[in-house]
Amino acid sequence: MKKFLIPIFSAVIVASCGTSKVTTNTQNKTTSVNSNSFTNGKAFQAAYQTIKLEDLKKNLYVIAADDMEGRDTGSKGQKKAGEYMVNYYKTLGVSYPKALGSYYQKVPANYMKQRGGGNLPDSENILAFIEGSEKPEEIIVISAHYDHVGTQNGVVYNGADDDGSGTVAVMEIAKAFQSAKKAGNGPKRSILFLHVTGEEHGLFGSEYYSDNPVFPLANTVVDLNIDMIGRDDPENRGKNYVYVIGSEMLSSDLKVINEAANKNTVNMELNYKYDDPNDTQRLYYRSDHYNFAKNGIPVAFYFDGIHEDYHKPTDDVEKIDYAMLQKRTQLVFATAWEIANRKERIVVDKK
């Protein structure tokens, strides 16, 4: 996650809603979620069960290894991590967007320099894609940044949690959706698995994508962004929880869907602390989801909090809580599954 604050913009936070339906102030409308699609749906359960702790751990031990050199933007180590991810998608049989022509979307050095990126070299976003079976033009984005802060004074900052955890979660969610597709139960809407670069230096990769979208932003239904989900913070030490940020900023549907997905699967405590408009950390503006939100696209940002190893060389794979990483990954998958397969596109009814 980006360390420095982005300038503050005004935001309106709506009061907490129930887990099965919500009524907006401007419309007498409720959001319905089919709980049976989680608990009894055979297709969902089969895909859900493919999200395995062992696979998350295996991939994270590669992504956050010393030989990735901290994955600084455009560095040799980051490119090596990217190659591993692309080969993973090829092995799964998950391709890239046809319009892009490869898994790579170049983010030019000049683009980043113009936005305060100094002398960063060219880098790449990595995009994998599963086309929807019924509404392929509607796109669900599941995102995470795969860069970190590199090597400083000869010490590798591995970024196992930030954001190795989110990176491998996106990879595992792709595996789950692909397994459903192979079984004849692919998502009705399309899924874009978006690994962005340059987050630590200024959200550059996600900003570049929003400025140069492969799919029209008007067709983008939601961004579920995963940035640090493998640890806990001092406030929640040992708890079964996850912070969810921004889920009701733009849509009266998204928070309800996420809560229903949670209740019917991992049943964690969903902590909305950082939705407080008086939050001094301003976390709603500090990860890649914000470049979708500022374009009117509903977002949810999944996060474990600021812990003692944040942006330190001690953010290592040995300190990850893999059981919690698995649960949080499963929650994002369950939420994406409902959004991908429900009859109606989620609404955008807030500003």
C-alpha cells in the first residue's frame, strides 16, 4: 500500500446496512442476494474449495522471495515476479484481453515521471481475463499491486503482505473462476484480473489503466481491490476480521452483497473503521481502487491494517497468517461470484 497520503477529497459515508437487504434514502429499493448460491450452489462450492492455503503459500514464497529483490517498479526483480505470474495464468489456461494482445500493458516511464515518479523505468501492468458467458461486455475487476519498495542499503524489502498477499489472492481467485469455467459454470460477466505496477510510488499503474482502459470504464461494474490481507494489526491481534473500505461509497448494493457473501462463507468480522470521513489515515485514497472510484465505479478495498512490519524489511513470508489469507481470499471470491452471476448489474446510486 502507498505510504504517503493522497490529497484529501470530500466523501459522504452512509450508515451501516443490514446483511440481507438495504433501502436507500432516494429510492424505495432493496438489494436481494441469493444466499443459496453460496451455501447450496454446487458450482460455487466446487470453485470455492479450490482456494487452498497451500497454494497461496506456495505462490507467495515465490513472489516475496529474496531473488525478486523487493519488486520495485520496473526493476529486474519485479519483471521476474511478473513472468512467474504470467506463466501461472498460462498454466491455468487463463488468457489475456484480446484487445490488449498480451498479458502486459506497458506503463511508460514518462507517464510516471509526469506524475512525480522521478526516474522510474518503464514498467507493466499484468492483465488476465475470463470472458463472461452471458454479459461479456460487463467487466468485474479484481485488482492488487505486485510492486513493492525494492532493496535499500543492500537489504531486500520483500513485501510479503504488501502486497504479495493480494497478488497471490488474485491468482488464486482466477484459479477458482477458471475451475468453474472448465466445469461449464463460468461467470456470466467477464472477470479482469488486474495486477498493477507503481502503486508504492503513486498509484501509477492503476491510474494508467484508468486513463487507458482496455475495456470501457462505463462497462466496468466494480473493482474489488486487495492490498495487504495476510497479517493483523495491533488493534485486532488474533481476531477473525478484515477491513472493508469504500464498499458503500458509490453503490447501495455492494456492501450488502459483500456482507451476505461473508455471512454465508467465512463469517469474519467486517471492520468499517476506515470508512469514517474523519479517518486521519485516509485509506480510501491510498490504494489502487481509488483510480476506479474517482471514475464513478463502485469499489471495495480489503485490508488487514497497519502492522509493525509495514514498509520494513521484516515483512516476510514467515509472518503471514495463511489461514486468514485464505479466508479473506475466499470472501473476495464469494463477493465476485455473486456480482458476476446475479441478474442485475449492481447500481451506482451515490456520489
